[in-house]
Amino acid sequence: MANREIPYKIYLSENEIPKTWYNVRADMKTKPAPLLNPGTGKPATAEELTPVFCKELVDQELNNDDREIEIPEEIYNFYKMYRPAPLVRAYCLEEKLQTPAHIYYKFEGNNTSGSHKLNSAIAQAYYAKKEGLKGVTTETGAGQWGTALSMACSYFNLDCKVYMVKVSYEQKPFRREVMRTYGANVTPSPSDTTQIGRKILAEHPGTTGSLGCAISEAVEAAVTQPGYRYVLGSVLNQVLLHQSIIGLEAKTALDKYGVKPDVIIGCAGGGSNLGGLIAPFMGEKLRGEADYEFIAVEPASCPSFTRGVYAYDFADTGKVCPLAKMYTLGSDFIPSPNHAGGLRYHGMSPILSQLYDDGMLKAVSVKQTEVFDAAETFARVEGILPAPESSHAIKVAIDEALKCKETGEEKNILFGLTGTGYFDLTAYEAYNNGTMTDYIPTDETLAEFRSHLPKIG
Amino acid sequence: MANREIPYKIYLSENEIPKTWYNVRADMKTKPAPLLNPGTGKPATAEELTPVFCKELVDQELNNDDREIEIPEEIYNFYKMYRPAPLVRAYCLEEKLQTPAHIYYKFEGNNTSGSHKLNSAIAQAYYAKKEGLKGVTTETGAGQWGTALSMACSYFNLDCKVYMVKVSYEQKPFRREVMRTYGANVTPSPSDTTQIGRKILAEHPGTTGSLGCAISEAVEAAVTQPGYRYVLGSVLNQVLLHQSIIGLEAKTALDKYGVKPDVIIGCAGGGSNLGGLIAPFMGEKLRGEADYEFIAVEPASCPSFTRGVYAYDFADTGKVCPLAKMYTLGSDFIPSPNHAGGLRYHGMSPILSQLYDDGMLKAVSVKQTEVFDAAETFARVEGILPAPESSHAIKVAIDEALKCKETGEEKNILFGLTGTGYFDLTAYEAYNNGTMTDYIPTDETLAEFRSHLPKIG
């Protein structure tokens, strides 16, 4: 390999970390639909949301107007511990594929939580601390969000109660121990510690859990204990706001070398990474300043964008949260337990849902085994063992690069490498042993869950 | 926290990665004692070493004269994938300890092998490939070295056979899967695939293995198969040479901000990290250009420096390797299976042994539970879950910083954070559950193993 004009890793300096988050809603002509109070069917007010969320986070949730929101100094100092995250030119992957495309990835895994989730966890913990709360509750699926929140709470000395989707709790005992090392209390969900948990266990005794169900338990735990609030690692507008730091840094780094991405690819479960990665680029597209192709990649086993409907639905299985308008499979949908890692959420960020409905981004779904094929290829040439979630984006980035090989186009491809797979080795083991399977829900299954959607909106 | 004059993380640019390794032997007045052929009792010649090691690595092993050795471009390009490694100012740890000391750590864990081991693995794989070999064999203890070598072999398309110390193989199934994902063949040691393995199993049926024993198996596998050579992740002079990149980068980064470390601390098992970290600083001390205090930290359960003897000994339990003069507990010494992670080796790098004997560095031993206390403190404030090995250095860095708190000294403390603990959660679980124990061998035990030392040199 020869020397390269652009470094393998573009690191910004610490003072190039953005000082403000970017709120893409300010540039959206059609704003995302408001959350609805399920009792009244009317938009949820700040007062109605305050028992669940911290006040400043409610403000961020409802703020459709301010384009830039300042990052408080305490959060900024924490960001400095693991940011700026590198933007990597995937020279070795390009060589392996023999593609004329230039592949870049924004790597968010260089921190102990192992993913981008820390970007929002630290913000949410900070506002909880500032409000004088005792602690927070949350759910976690693959464990990335729970780990991130444990780290953030430990930093601000807040109590942290994590409801962990049972299948992950069992497949990932090490995740649990990281959270415990950071002082968190971890409960497998559904559990008998909440009313809703007991109800779900009675109805589905063998269930391996789902994010939606763990959310319900965490919300119940927050609203029934004084001094606690609920925090969520994806889906919400506030989370996409905090995650905009991914895209802002990526854009700064690319601008430095005069590189304009043609295609931007991110995995999509609830949308936190994808929404953050594309935010400033989408802003330019919305303002008519530039054009980009955006691709959301979701698992074929949980295809909210590609096979869901755009409708008001509960964010949680227990139906205690406000209703959100989003692409959804129905809040009763419980993905196959064979599916590795995150991206198991039945719905999708309302912001991304609106943008998708407006034709501003595309979506594709991919099968689990082809995702791990891509993960292995990537790991061997780029030296990073990717998280299964991130590997969805890798798969489509490779597909796009191979298309360029056919057409001869020198496209710039940017994808989000959201995290590392160090806690996903059970899934890698199944892949290595050839026992990994694919699951694709039938049309009948999806229609059944869709029929349970609330009749609102 | 206020803004800081020195960044939290000092990243060098890719062209600041050193172009040459530094060979500390060139500056040592008393050279490390030569390896001896156990049959003849005479210094091992290049010819005698070539059946075991690649030719260029034999040259590096025996080269006591050249101060700088060029890093081949292929290796340099691989280094660019994960280097330069950041030098971190531990502002949050300083605040937690309320110390006037300034604490820096060189973090080598930002790569999938999770440690500094990759620095030498890629070099050894490169020379094996260049020599036209089919593959390499090795041993691994905690799994860091095996993972690193798997990654390196995958990059150069070499076959990789890893003998993994049985206790680690059982405690760390995930390490095994990472290695398999990179295409390596992993066998728990002792195994029945080698003569020496069968012999050890017959004599000690319940053994949990040791590094020395795994080395013997890997060497046997290499010399009995055409096209294979043995590679080793620590102890050897060539390894310390490759690892000098740690110290060279750390020094470049500190020089940039005009910081001179007063104390430099590294954990020591076989000495690869410590030797690499201190190399250029030790060079200055040896040449009389500057003074530094160096501290080697070893586990109380395997105290080669602090309770061993300086003598010729076998590098491996099977007694098939050349004899090395080093601080040793005796090649039959098998550390307590309760001890977490690496640093389980009975001997110590001949280079470091000579320097220690010359009074150029100090050594201390620390107990496992206090190491994990330090690890937890560090993880919670600095956001990185450290490897148990690295945490030995953290423990002593904290001790030094607390001494400064008493004396009011503003010392600059530099330590090596060799890696992350993501694959050591079984040990963290024991610590979290309060079931972790300490083991300190008695004087009688040590005397017994010492009595088996070969009567040479």
C-alpha cells in the first residue's frame, strides 16, 4: 500500500468538538407530528411530560424551532474524554473490494460503552442531576444504552436502574457486569418488580422480552418512585438532537479535506445513530444547499421502515407512554429472539419517520447472516470487530461500493460505525459455527400486529 | 471543571508515528545476557535460533548495537489503522484524588485486540510472511496476544495456531470467538495435540495451565510442521524493540507540551509493555541526558522481580526453548488460577532484568483485590474499563499521586494503560460479588520452585 493523501483516521482537535447540537427540526418544513396524550388524544403538553422526563429535556423534546442548542460545559468536558471520535478512511476495505469508491466511516466505538449511546446518556444524566433528581430508570436491549447510562450516572453520582431485555441479559452477562462495575442496578425484563412486567409475564410466560416491554417497566419504575425520571436512548427528538454531534464532527472532518459524501448510510433501530449521523447533511438538503443520498438500514426481522405503517402508536408495549407518530410494526410486535443485538424496536424516530415519508431518505432491510458476512469481512481488513447493529450499515456500504465497481463511479460513501462487537461474541460464535439463522416475519404476522394499532391520529 | 491548557487526549498526526523502533540495548553498558543453547550451555547462534524464529526476527533478537531499526512500510501502514495511540491527561482522576500531581496515561486499548500486543504481532506476522512461511504458532494467556496475532495473521493471510492457557480458555470463551472470527485455530493448553502437552497432562491432570506450558506446546507445533515458526508476545528482545513505539509516541506527545515525566509506571508480566513504554526515557537515563524514576508493577501472586532470582532459566515449562538470564520464579512455577488476566509468567524480559539488576528501575508487587479497587475507581472517573493487567499500573499511579497529595509535590506521573477489560468481566464479576481472593505464594513454595532452576550460567 502506498502513502495516502487523506489520513487513515481524521482526528479533530478537542476544540473542534462542536459547541452546539444541531436541531434538524428547525429546517423541516413538515415538522414531526407531536406526541399525543393517549387519554385525551391531544398533543402532550410540557406539563404532561414533566412527570416522566426532566424539564430541560421536555423543552428539547418539544423544541421544533431553535436550530442550534448550546452544549453545557459539564457535558462538553465529558465529551472530551472520548471525543472527537475518529472519521476513518477505509483504505483496506476499498482494496479488499477493489472498488473505485472512497469509503469513510465515523467510528463511535472508542469508549467503554462501546457505542454512540454515551453522547445522549451524558446529556440526559446531566439534566437529571441539574434538576436535583435522585436517579433515573431506563431500558436496554443489546446493553449499549444501559452501559452508556451507567457510565454517565456514575460520573454525575446518580442512581441508575436498568431494565434489560431478558434475551440480552442472558446472552450478555458481561454487559451486566460492566453496568454493575459502574454502580447500576440491572433487572431482566419482563420482571416481577413492576405491575406491567407481572402482567406481561402472566400473558406470555416464555417471552424473551422486547425493548417496548422494558420501556414500560422503566417508565413505571420512574413515575412510582419520588426523585426518579425515565430516560430513553433512542426514538425521541431530544436523543437525535444530542446525537447530532456524530454528524457535525463527521462533516467538520470531511470539510477539512474537501470531501463531500454522495451516500450516507446508517443502521436504524429507533434511529438515534442514523438521525445523528445525517442531521447536518440533511439540514443542507432541507435548505436546498446540497444533495445527499441517505440510506437507513434495518434488519429484515424488524422492518419498521420497509414493511411498517406510518401511524400513531404507543412507544412501549405496556402502552403507558405518549403516542408517537412513526413508522411502526405495532407496539405488540416482539422480534425473533434469534436476532442479534439491538435494532429490535417496533417503531422509529418520529423525525426520521417524517423525513422518510417526505422522501428525503431511503430504507433497505438486510438479513442477519449477510450482515455477519459483512462484519467478518470488515473486521479482517479494518481491524475493528463491529457491533451487529453497525454491521447492517457495513453490509449496505459494501453493496454500494460494489455497485461503484460495476459502474466505475468514484462515489464517496460515508457510514456510521456505531460501535464494537466485544459483547456480541455469542452471536459471532453462532455465526462462526454456522448455526446462525435468518428470520423474516410473514405478511400475515405483520398484519396481525398492525391490527392492534390504536385508532387515533 | 474548567477548560484545560493541555488537551484531555493528545493525539499525534499519522506522520508523527515514529518511522523507526528504538533499541535500548544499544545504550546499555551491560548488555542483556545472551540466550544459551541448553544442550551446549553456550550462547545460541543465529543458526540455532532460525528453526524456531524467522530470520529477520533472529537478527533483531541478537542485535545489541543498532540504536534505530526502520519500521517497514507494510507494518507502518497497519500501525496507521490504530495508531498513534492517545496520551491522556487524567484530569478526572486527579480531581477524584484531589492530588497536585499531573497524571498521564498512554492508552493502547483502542484496537480490537484490546491491548498493545498488536504492535509486535503485526511485525512478527510481517516478517513471517516476507520469509514465505505458511503460518505461525503461539501461546496466549489472557488472550490479548492471541487476539492480536490472529488479527495480524488475518491481515497478511497467514495461518495462525494459538495455544491458550486452559484457565483463560474457560474463563474467556469470547476471546476464543474473536480469534476464530479472525480465522485462528485455538487449542486449550495443556492439550493432547503435542508430546509435551500429553506429558504435562499425565503429571498434573488437574492443571489449569500456564504461559510457560503453552509456550512449550506452541514451540513444538512450530518445529514439527514445515513452513511454521513460533512467535512470542513478550519477554524477547525483539518484542521490546517493537513495543518501543509506545514510549516513542508518548515521549513525542509529552515533548509537544513541554512535559517531562518524573515517574513512569508500567505493569510487568513478561515485560513487553513496560519495556516499550520506558525505552526512550531509559535511553536518556542511560546516556546521562535526563533522569526518571521507573516502577515495574507485578502481581503479588507472580512476583518475578520482587521475589525471584536473577539466573539462567528456561523460558518455557517444557524446557525446549533456549535458556534466558532473567529474574525468575523457576520455569515450573504455575501461578494461582484465581489470579485474573495476564502477568502470569514465571520470568521477565532479559533486558528489563539486566536494567533492574543495574538499579535502573524499581519494582513493587500489588495484591489482586487492591488492583481491582483501583480499576473501579479509574473506570468510574476516566470512563475506560481497564484490563486487570493495566490496573496494576493504575494502582501504583494512584499510590504515587496520593503521596504527592501528602507532600504537595506537583509530580508528572506517566503510566501505561495497556488495554481494556472487556474480556475480563468474569474477574470483574467476582470483584463485584465480593468473592475475589488474593494469593501470595509462601517463601517455602518459592524456594521449592527455585530449587528446580537449571545449574548453568
